[in-house]
Amino acid sequence: MPDLNAVAQALVAEGKGILAADESTPTIKKRFDSISIESTVANRRAYRELLFRTPGVADFISGVILFDETLRQEAADGTPFAKVLEDLGVIPGIKVDKGAKPLAGAPGEKITEGLDGLRERLREYHDLGARFTKWRAVITIASGDGLPTPNCIDANAEALARYAALSQEAGLVPIVEPEILMDGDHTIQQCLDVSEATLQSVFGALSRRHVVLEDMLLKPNMVISGASCPRQADVETVAAMTVRCLRRRVPAAVPGIVFLSGGQSNEKATAHLNAMNRPPAAVNPWQLSFSYGRALQEPPLSAWRGETANVEKAQGAFHHRARLNGAARYGKYSDAMEKQLIGTA
Ligand code: 13P
């Protein structure tokens, strides 16, 4: 049996975090639409190769979450992407859920699907070179409508736990991602309450399904004000309330917590992580790291614009963002660093 704890530890190695590049076909189309690029197989491959082959980025990126298509794809020189990453010392992972669908009998709420046939898919993903997996559950706060309901939280927690147990059975480290969406005008206190209730339900289900906590990672939202809340909590408050929530609800056996960016600006996503890790931050039992999608990819995507001539510039922008988040792992990120875009070498 592979040493899953060693893989989990490597994913949260000092100064490094995870790149989430597992956008489904509809989601990557949305990202490409924003730069007026057609979402073809060839363009998706070129873009992802640009990211993975950014010189020096493995200094800050421990693992990459891929989408099914990418794990089966090869770089332009014929090397499978999983091998490209492995050769750089970066661990390939795979999104295994089939997306969030309306939850029956629960208006406005969603359940993540994909458990049917998962055991067989996991075996195949392992054979293709994946060493960890991700499953994302989505929780909406809309207090006027009484959301989220315990029904939605518990149904998603159960699915996360069944997914995680299957992943570990297949020799893959599960990244358990219960995301409380930022959308809405809820306060940071409401986000704290819902985050706590969700994590409590998730860890209850993980325990009932015999998931080994040492062999998984948690990918939560930060505790943050709703995007349209008139009172936006500052960086220090977000950091303090996020850590408070996690200390109350995440067992010490979990090796690491890798946040999603969730629609925060690139700078905020880095600043929040930095504030949580800045000395003399409380000594926490788990590593606090990142698994960002948009907050790592927005700069390279807009620099690239689908042009081969822009690849180097896009790689520079990606390297810069990865380096800043790497610094935030030690609490060493600063405004001054933000401004100095250095080369890719
Ligand atoms: P964002 O960082 O863009 O929220 O994406 C992370 C992710 O993997 C969502 O499932």
C-alpha cells in the first residue's frame, strides 16, 4: 500500500502549495471566453502546458489538480502530462466529482454527484499516474431563504466521506473540499457559523466512514464576508476568524489545510494566507497552505491571450503569483514583493 501520509505531507511541504487546474470543460470555456479564446482541445492543452512547464515554478508548487481530459493528454512533445509533472517533482492529482447538481427537495441547494462507478474510475486514475484526488461540495448562504439547510450540509458531508474512503482504498490521498460560497450579502459571522456547522458535519461523516485523517487534506473556504456584504472584514479579521474556525473543527491529525481562493482577488487570497502564517502566528497542528485556481491563474491567463508570443510573459506572471503564495506560507509576503515582477529563470 502506498504511503498516503507521505504524499499528503509532500503536498503541504514548506513554502509550497497546490495549483488547481482542474476546470471542467464548461468552466475552462468561461475562463477562455474572458480572453476571447476558443475552448478547443488544442488551446486547453497549450494553456495547461504553459502553466506546468513554467521554469522554476516547482519551487512553489507541490501538486497540480487536473481534469480528466488533461490527465489523458500529452504535451506537444508527446510526454503525458502526468509524466511532465512527475519529472519536475510535482505530484499529479485529479478532480473526481461530476459536479454540483440541484439537490432534490431542497430548493436553491446543491449536491455533488459522482459516486457511482467511482471505485473503477479511481483505479484507472491511479494507473494514469494520479496520486491524489479532489471532490468539491458547494454550500450556499442565503439566510432570508433559510439556507443552508442541515439536509444539504449533511448530504454533501456524507458524499465527501464516501468519496474520501474510496480514494484511500485506491491508494490516493483525498482532498476533501466543502466550499461555502462567497456569493451573497452575509456577514463574516454568518460565514463562520456556517463553516463551523459544515466542518462539524464533514468530520462526523469522515469518522463514520473510517477515513484516515492522517492520509487526507482539507480544502475549505476562508471565513470571509459575503461578496456583497456592505461591511467587508479586514485581512487580520479574516485570518483570525478562519484560524479560530479551523481550530474548533479540524482534528490535529489532518496534516494540512489547503484553501481555495473562491473568487477573492489575487492579492487578497495571498494576503489572507500570509496573515494566518505570519509570526508569531499561533502554532497550529496542521500546515496552512493554498490550492488556488483563479488566484494563481488569472494573471497568466490574461497575459497569454492565446498567443505563442505571450507564453514567456504569461509564465512570468504565473511564477510571480506562485512565488508570492509560497512566501505567504511563511508569513513573508509583502506589498513590496507584490510589485516586483521578476523573470522566470
Ligand atoms: P478557486 O481557487 O478558483 O476557488 O478554485 C479552487 C478549486 O479547486 C475549486 O474547486
